Amino acid sequence: MKRGLVLIFWLAGCVAPSLHTQSGSITFALIGDTPYSGFEAYALDSMIAELNREDLAFVIHVGDITAGNGPCTDAWFEARKRQFQEINHPFVIVPGDNDWVDCHRSGLEPLERLDKFRELFESGDESLGQRTLRLERQSGDPRHGTQFGEYREHMRWISGSVLFVGLNVQGSNNNLGRTAQMDAEYRQRMAAVFAWLDDSAKLARQRNLAGMVIFAQANPDFEGRFRRRSGGADGFLEFRNALLALALDFKKPILFVHGDTHHHRVDHPLADPATGEPMRNFSRVIVFGSPQTRWVRATIDAEDPLLFRAAPADLFR
């Protein structure tokens, strides 16, 4: 991608008025798939210093804070938390597959690693960072807590008349197809994902919000390019169908942010089943990832007919 190209995307023709008390323009940072090594951890310090010089509402990390072969150790995770705590802004993160699903590659148990990630990065009802942001978690919702009480990483908040929703949807085929135990994990987790997504869409409609931002680690393979074992199930099929149904029903702008593929991109990946044309109310941003340590600057302005804008931050240097 040419660094001189500013990526500005059209998501809405007419933005409905919001009933939420917080309005106006906000700017926030999108990052993910970093750091994968000691060198990238060093580069992350420089990026954090840059973020701290910016006027940002918050920073969102879509997961993968280690490489596919680890390290997945407590020491590595704890060091990353110390780094993230140096960010002046509220910092929100969801787990990536390298952080738990793929930790079996280094001899560790995935579900135990997910529990550790939750303990370090998802405890309490506030974000990380020097300034904090109040979060609503699925685990604390009385309508969801009994059945989905472990899913603290499923969170949401409202800012700039937009509902932000974090989900645990993973690379590595969404943890489907490796073992029977992991297949059961996939089914339970995705039931929680769909329940949280449905409930969040209802909330956005009830509050007459201008749009939604949904973020997760996985590239759900909108283009159908991923190779799978012969006869293997598609771990993203139901999630893609849920996103399509949401875009058709919600009609207002939806921004889906993910990592996993490490190549920054902004596009409209869903096709309208009636026309075959791209759905202009559904856009996605893929964040940068290893070996690059770069961030995407995103803005929301409910008074702007574009609503969302996004571009690599270093284009403005």
C-alpha cells in the first residue's frame, strides 16, 4: 500500500440523530498483532510514546501480543501489561489466537492461557491505561452472566454516539477442528459472541446511536481464501452470516476492526445478497501487524455524513 494514500471511507448517507449525551468528534487509535519479539517490544515503547503525544479518546488493541509459537508465558504477558499501562489513554484489548488458542504449540494449555489473559487484561470493569474507561462486560450483565459468566473479554461502551463492542473471535479457524475439547470451546464461545452481538445491536437501536464499531482478532475470511483440511468445517461461517444479518437489519454504519493478516486495509467486504453490490454501511479496517509496529488513526463525528474516517497515523507526520 502506498503510504501517500489517505484512506477515507464512506459509511453512511444520512446519520440519524443520537439520544446519547456524549456527542461530537472523537479520535482513537487502532493497533494489533504486536509485539511478537523482543525487538518489537522495544519498538512498541516508541509507539506508546507517540500515542501519548496524541489527543486520543482511547486505544484499541485487537489481540496477538506474542508470536504464533509464543512465548505464552506469564512473564511475557506481565511484561506486556506493564508496557500497556504506560499508555496515557484508556487502553482496551481483546485476546488473539496467539495469546491462547495457539499456545499448545509451545506446550501450554490454551484454556488456562485464556484464563491468565483474562486475569491480567480483562479484570475489573475499567480499561487499562493511565486514564480509564468504564466498560460493560458480558460477564457482569445479569441477562448473560449465568450462562456466559467467563467471557469478560466481551465488552462494550458508548463514545461519540457510537457503540463499541469487543468480541473473542479467533484466527486459527476460530479454534475449530483441532480437538474435540476445542470444538466444544468454539461452540460455547460463539454462543456467547452471538448473544452479545444481538444484545448490543438492540442497545444501539434503543439509544438511537449513530453506528457501531465491532472489533476482534480474527480475519473471518470474507473472500473465502483460507485453506482448510479436506472436509474441515469453516470456523467463521456463522460469524460472517451474523455480521451480514446485522448489517442488513441495523442499516446504520458498522465498522468492523480486526487483525490476523497484518496487512492494513480499508474496504467493504460484505455483498448485499439482493444485488451482489458491496454493502456501504459495513466497512472494515485491518490493523497493521508484525513485523510493522504502526497504528491507525480513526475518527468518529456524528455530525459528519462520513461518520467514520481512518488512515495510517504516520501519513500525517
